[in-house]
Amino acid sequence: MLLNKLEKLQREREKEEVGPPLKVDPERAPSKSKRNPPARYPNDISKYEVTETLGAGTFGRVKQVIGPNKEVLALKQISKSHIINLKQVEHIKLEKKILSELNHPFIYSLKAAFQDETFIYMIFEFCSGGELFNRLRKDGRFSNDVAMFYICEILLAICYMHDKNIVYRDLKPENLLIDKEGHVKIADFGFAKKLTNDRTFTLCGTP
């Protein structure tokens, strides 16, 4: 029953994101000579106002920012020098490519990606509920119903990725975010990989 409800929610959210086709009155259609409106998520870090740091990792920091349209977003700022020194250039490229292919209610949404001489920037939706890890640490344990709710959402997202031949490979409470409505968002695709055959040999995890 719960899985059916979540699948229905998934279909409804996908419809909301796509939206109905727009009807344009030819007489009111904008002239081609007019300049295009500014992008909703511009490829310029100066267009974002940093409000606070949410966390720090091996390559850089995640910050809360305000976009040009006053939308609260998350900015992942990655140091190019660290990426090169740790030989992670291909991993970063692959992460961005995979995120660009994914569009699912329970997967962290990439809004924009750009770079300058020092950093690579990724703009994501902001999940105000923080990490599932912190909630689990605070509550101690989840009830069966709450655990089943999260598990079903994670399962739907994983099945969606598997249908696209993408393996996630880094599932843990620290990489599960909670949005403002209480739903799971799978984040951090640094270990994800798109398979061209049925096997992969990358060493994953901490020894």
C-alpha cells in the first residue's frame, strides 16, 4: 500500500515538473528580436549570495546561497587543485554527467554547473531537513512505519537509476537528505557509475 502511494506521488511530481503545454497567442508572442530573459540559474558565481556554510569535504565546501530569483539553493564548491592532485578529474566529470541525466522526485536535483580558474561550482536544490544521519542520531531509532517510508522512497530512486544502467554505490545515511516536505533525496554521486556491461571493478567503501 505504501509503495503504491509513493509511486503515485512520484508520477504526480514528474507531471508537476514537466507541466502542461503552454498555449501561445501568435499576436502576443515575443518578437525574435527581443533579448532572451536571464537564465534562472546563471553560470556566474557572483550572481549568488552566500548565506552560510553547510558542510566541508575532501574537495571543497557546500554552502547555502540565494539565487537571482531569491530562491534558496545549495552550492557545491570544488577546488580544482585538489581534484587534480588527487587524480579525481574524471570522477568529477562523470558525477556531473550522471546528475544531468537524472530527474526523479527522490534524487538531489542539479540545477547548474560551471567553473572559473579556481573552482568548479554545482548548484543544487536546497534540502532544509538536512541529512537523514542527523535525524537518526537525534531520534536514536525509527519506527517501522518511518523506516519503511524512507526505504520505499530510496528503492524507487535506486530502481530508476538501475533502469538507466547507473549504479550508485555509496548508500549511507550521510548521503540521504530530507526536503522541506519530509521526503528523501539521494545525494553525492561521486561513486556513481554508468555501466556499459554487467560488471565493474572499482574499489568502493572504506577498508
